[in-house]
Amino acid sequence: MGNASSLLTQYDIEEVQEHCNHTFSQQEILSLYQRFCQLDRNGCGFVSGEEFLSVPEFAVNPLSQRLLRMIDGLNFKEFVAFLSVFSAHASLQQKVEFIFRVYDSDGNGKVSFNDMLEVLQDLTGPFISETQREQVLTRVLEEARYSKDSSLVQSDFLKILGSSDLKMEVEIPVD
């Protein structure tokens, strides 16, 4: 297939940088493009959920099925935009928006107690009971001054997570 980076022009790189709010350097974008080409096994210009699952770290992530709903069928620009939230240069707002989308699996703009419970189930698996999960989640919501009946919107997530030192970073190896 040759050098994957040779298929990207300077204009393409700058366009991708603009699309992801300059969270990645040009060299990191070239490295991401090489990785994208490795994942895109059939060369169609899109990475499927199945191809994403070929990344061991992704496959074992307890939230992988939720993430697959967000990423199945991404082109390169969308792939970089998806990964940009994990950049050290991504803003807290970008990270919170991403986390909110993970919790808001039905895309209705609200996260209910049951939505949060499902994520907690994904994260804990069989290691704690449904009752224990409900108790933990109820306590966390109460500490944040919400109730079990609250539906949280994105601004609520920002309020709750905004005071934390939220780390969601991955290192992009530059060849």
C-alpha cells in the first residue's frame, strides 16, 4: 500500500487539524492516519466497529459496546475528531460533552438514573449487585444535590465534573 502519509496533502492535514480544534499536531495527524489505514482493512475509507474491536485496548474496555455506537463507520476526519477528546489539548468542555454522549445512549439530550445505572453495570459487571449499584448511584447523585428522579443534561455534567481534575489522555506515538 506504500506510505500511508503520502495520501494526505498539507491541505488535508490542516483541514483535519481545523476539524479537531488543533488538538493534534501535524505529525500526530500523520501517525493517526497511518493507524487509521491499518484499521481500515478493506480500504474503503471508513473504520467499522468490527475493525475498532481489533484494537486490544478497545476490545477489553467495559464501555466498548457503548463506544461502538458512537464510532461505527467513521471516516478519517471523524476518527481524529473522536480521538481528539483524549488529547491533552482538549478542553474540559470537550471531555464532558464526550462523557455525556457515552451516558446518553439514546441521544435524547438527557441522562436518567437508569442511563447511569446501565453505565455502572457495564463498568462493574457481576462484581456488585444491582441493589448495591443503585445505592452507590443514589448516594453519588445526592452528594451532587440531585435525586434519583433527576434527568441530567450536559450542563449538569459540566457542573459535576467541572471541579474535578479530569484526565482522559492518550499518547499518540509519532514515528
